Amino acid sequence: MTHQRINTVLAALVVLAGFSFGLNFLLDGPGAAAGFGIDPWPEGNGYFVVKGVRDLAYGLTALILLLLRHRRALGWVVLADAIIPIGDCVAVMTDGGTVGYALAVHGSAAVLVLVTAASLLWETRKTSGSATLKPRTPATLTR
């Protein structure tokens, strides 16, 4: 299996995770919250909607870049998206959850996202550097 195919599979996993988590929080907020690691979950369904929409948005953004084959941009977006499971991990550790659970669930998700981002950026490093700009001379400007 090529590096590009492995990255495509990893990126698809990131997309599917975003959709899965997002839909789970939108369709079954209390059930999804039970597996998040914070007990008790903050009151009100607004938290479920915010979490669900956030996860759907990052999954959709990654999906669009994956389908458009903008692999370098996808790598940067996935890297930026790593803040989500890292933030979730910190939230669980500081709001009543256990460190072990936070690291097992959200820490492992952060590692997957970071590895995917690094691998995508590694894959595209040569192609982005190969397009060197040629200096413009007065002769080329008049053509």
C-alpha cells in the first residue's frame, strides 16, 4: 500500500470520526455525553448541539479538501483540527473525568489526528517545494 493510500485511509477515518461524533451528539446527546468522560455533563441540550455541530464542521471541512484532492491544505486543516481532541482531553481531566479515560479516549484521538496531519504534510513536502518561481526579467514581462 502506498503512502498516499495510507494517508487517504487515515484522512477518511478523521472525516468519519467527525461525522460519527457530531451525529451522535446531535441525535443522542445524553448517550454521547455518557461516553465523553465528564460526569455529570453540563445541564441543557445546548452543549450537545455545540459539540455535534463542531464535530460535523471539522469532518465536513476535511471531507471537502479530501474530495478536491487538496492534500497539503488537508494536512494543515487536520493539524489545526488536532486542537479539538486535545481540548476535549483537557476538559475531561479538569472537569471530573479521570486522566486515564481522558488519555485513552481523547488522547488517542489526538494522536491519530496528529499522525494523520504529519503524514499528509510529509507526503506533500516534495511537491510543494518543486514548483520554484523563476525570476522575472524585463524580457519576460513584455511577452
